[in-house]
Amino acid sequence: MLRGFAASANVGDGPFPGSKFTSHTHQGLYVVDMWTTTPSTDWSVGMTTIYRDKVALWAMQYGGRYDYAVIGFLRDCLHSAYIEKAFNGGRGPSFIEAEHLNGSNGFRYYNVWHGDFDDFIGRETILWLTDAPAGYHWYRGGSLTKSDLKPDAFPGFPGDELELGASMRLQQLKAEHGCA
């Protein structure tokens, strides 16, 4: 995933209108990331899948919206987690703050997730330093080969329980980092 969207590497047009696509191989794995946007909004939806020997082993679906101004910061957040080889629901770390980035006053990135590599769900949020929302993505995924996956292990997404839990955790993270 280090060579995908987070690195802006080899991004090309996907097979569907408005879709983008990146793929690479790493240690016998084939990683594919495809997402779709529309020209009139900042909403997107996508899926990352990891294959070995033409068999899908793991996948993550995601969607939401981001102001165009934060895309570089989002890539940096994802990249930092991938460099650390830290699994945070397949997204960035729990918190990053950057001031005066891309000519802006800066951003805060929060990532709240539950589960493990085999079955996870979460939400990442980027706020301007003024606490105004700059966007978010929900995400869910896990192993496609583990036979004892329990699809009902987490509340339905974007169910009220997860939204409430993510909101409470976001407030906790903001307080921990002096951003409340």
C-alpha cells in the first residue's frame, strides 16, 4: 500500500467513468486500489484488494469526501502509517497535526477504528486547525480467506453505535492532544 495512492505512484484511469486505479506487486502479492469520484463533488468511494496467485486475500472498502486542499495531507498521513508498518485499520495513525501546510493554516487528522487485520471498521476525519471539517472517510475490511470471520462482530455501518463511538473517540483524541 506504500506504493499506491499514498505515494501518488502510477495512478491512472480506471475501467469505469470517473475511476482511478493503481496497482503494484510486492513480495508475491498484487495490490490493487481503485476509487471513483465525480466531477461535480468531492465525494469518493473505493476498494483496495490484495491478491496472491490470483486469489483475493484481503480487501478494504472506503468512501466519503475531502476538500481538495487536504488530499496531499491525507496522502502524508497514510504514508506515515505504511512506513511505520503500523496497521491502523489500513489507514493513517490515530492523530497527526500539521501547521501551515499547502498555504493553509494547517490540519488535524484523526483515525478511529475497531477490530484487527481480519475484520475491522473505522472512520478517519481531517479538520482544519480551526476545527472546521475538511472531510472524512468511513472504511471497513478484512481477510477474505479466514473461515471464522464474523460479519456481525461490529454494528452495521454507518450505524449509530459506530458514529457515536467515533464521535466520542474523536473528542477524546482532541482532548489528549490539546485540541479540545
